[in-house]
Amino acid sequence: MAETLKVGVAGLGTVGASVLRLLAKHGDQIARSTGRSVSVTAVSARDRNKDRGFDVSGFEWFTDPVEMAEKGDIDVFVELIGGDSGPAEDSVRAALARGIHVVTANKALLARHGVALAEIAEANGACLNYEAAVAGGIPIVKTLRESMSGNGISRVYGILNGTCNYILTRMEAEGISFEDCLSDAQRLGYAEADPTFDIEGNDTAHKLVILTSLAFGTRIASDDIYLEGITSITTADIQAADELGYRIKLLGVAQQTETGIEQRVHPTMVPKNSAIAQVDGVLNAVAVDGDFVGEIVLAGPGAGGDATASAVVADVADVARGDRTPVLGMLAVDLKDYQRARMRLHEGGYYIRLSVYDRPGAFAEIAHCMGNAGISLESIVQKRHAGSEAPGKYDEDAPQPVILITYETTEVAIKEALEVIMSKGVVAEKPQMIRIENLN
């Protein structure tokens, strides 16, 4: 058997602790699988005396992860610190420059510096593996870097944030508000005290830009992405989607078009019979459309200590086997510049919820505005608020919810039509617009 692979782990939080437990439990199995034993020999964290539920006295200790990267007697540097700069970036750069292999779960770091880090790794003969950075325990990075290399990929999309999926799932199942679901998610540990990064779509965006680079062979373009979160989704939207045969999911979508590549994160109505619609709770799912294989869908736990550790250790095992794969699926020098598609050309069906003043001519005005924009309506549904039809309760100034479903049209047409509708004074608030994704 080959010489032991020595691993240094920077960051001993939930994931770091799970990595140590996994290696202790399955070390023999990994050695048989890879032909090389794997041993953690060094660790780095800020507080050596913190009770972590395991003994750290047998490891070489580093308070500074950069020092471990520069001087530790290790073959692999595992970065579990987090953050797109600071100690995480500095230590990863130091390890790669030294020719030390790096395994990271840090999507923010890769979204910001992935191409530069790939160049350093390739210049120094080091691996940079990051399966755990996207969709937790789902092996989507390996799938795109290796298994799909014989396909031309037209689209990659998925549910990439468990917090948002948990909230939307509970809103549908229990009919409770976004705010109440978010509060429960925080209490249960599914959402951070400050959940903005998750619910506004930033976490999904970081993961999507990595998948985009892998799928289409482009340089990572984290600033060229259309972004919407789920804070505007109401129980009325959830109920309407259910009645129309859809579920609402926060999707990250990257798609090749004639004008370039679209990268977008936004709430989406997906057909109930689609595979992605069946993914509930904190689970993630990623779908890839290949020209030879067709569509494949991978689903599973997208976060959590054990699921993330599973992906981290799988990356370490690849190093132990001697597997060498270009960081972004091809050498960094061969990556194409990212060409952003014009979002105005994005086509599809749309769900629109309007709060319409119940006045004569209001519907006609809305239909006229839509027709002028070249938008055909598949259906119009008016739902009066409870009590609005009771004797003595009628109030023409009380806005009533109206649901429009359009046939396929362009996003620019929808937005222009809604701006005109708002200017006519027939709606009480900004319209809600949700894209309907064609998953066939």
C-alpha cells in the first residue's frame, strides 16, 4: 500500500467534526478503496480548549490556518473556514502555491476566486476539489467534471438552497405565511439568525455560477446573474400554483441561448408531475440536460454536517487514488469568456397576480395593455375576498385578486405591460410575477 495521505483540516465546526468522525469510522474502507490510508495529522481552529466532543491532542495544532498551509506536514489541506476572503482565501492560495492539494466546501470563495485558484492549482500540480461546495452530498461536481464530459449541455438547473425549499414546502403543506415558516426554520436551525443570504437567493447564486462554469466551459461570472429571492411569495401564490397544477420552487437556472448564457435565480412555478417538484423540505436537486444522455436529475441532502463531510471525504479519496481532474472541467487557460444572454429574450409562460380595483372597465384596461404588448392570456381567474359579495359589503374600491396565466412570451413584454397597467390606476399594489418553467 502507498504511503499514508496526510490531511490537515482547517475549521473544526459542524462539518469539520463530521469529517473527523467519518474518517475514523470508515478509514479502513477508504484505504481498501483507494489503495492508500488517509490520516488527519494537523488541524486548525481559533480555540484549542473548546469542547468539540473529540480529542484534538493527537493532531499538530495550528491557530493560524495560513501557517498550517505554509508549514504543516500535510499532503491535503481541507478548508472548512468559510468566507470569500480573509483566512480562507489566504490559506487556500498558500497551500496551492506550495503544491498541496486542497479540498474545500466554500462556494463563496470559488464564486469569487475560482478561476484564479484554478490557475494556481494547475501551475503547481495540485488538485482543487470542491464537491461539498454545491448541493452538499449530491455528487453534481463530479458528474459535470467527469461523467458528462461527453455531452453538450444545454441547461443545468436545480433547487440549491435547503432553507428556501423548506419554507416553500411548509407554506404549501400547511398554508402558513412566509414569516411564520422563516421563524420556524430559524428555530430548527435550518435558517441563520440573519437569513438574508439564503432567502434573497445569494447562496443559490454562488452555487449556480460554479455549475455554469462546469457545464459550459466558461470563466466564472458571479456578477452576471439575474437574482430574485422568495420574500415576495405569499400563501395566495402558493394556493394558486397548487390549483393550476404547479408548485413554487426557488430555482437556479443556467441555460445556453443563441445570444449567450442565461444565469438566473428566482421563484419558479414547476409542473407537479416534474421530478424537481417532488423535492421537498431541506433537500436539494440538480438537473442537467445533455444532448446524448438527455436529462438526469440528482437529489439528496444539500447541507448538514454529515452530508457535507461525505462530499469532503469523497474529494480526499480522489486525491488518495491519484485522480487528477482540471478544476473547472478543463484547464483554466482553455475556459471561454462568459457571454451573458440578454434576459429580455428569455421566453416562457408567466403567472401574474394583480390586486385590481373592482371598477367597471378595469378588466378591459388590463386586457388592452396585455394585447398591446403582444401577450396572449391562457387564463384569467378572479377570486373575490371572502365577504365581498355579501349584501351591503360591495365596495368597488376594495381591490380583488386576479390571476393571469400567459402563453409563452418574452420577459421584456411582460414587464413593459405591467408598468403600463400600474400607470393606469387600476391596481392597488405592485403586481406579482412568477415564471413558469418548461421542464419538458
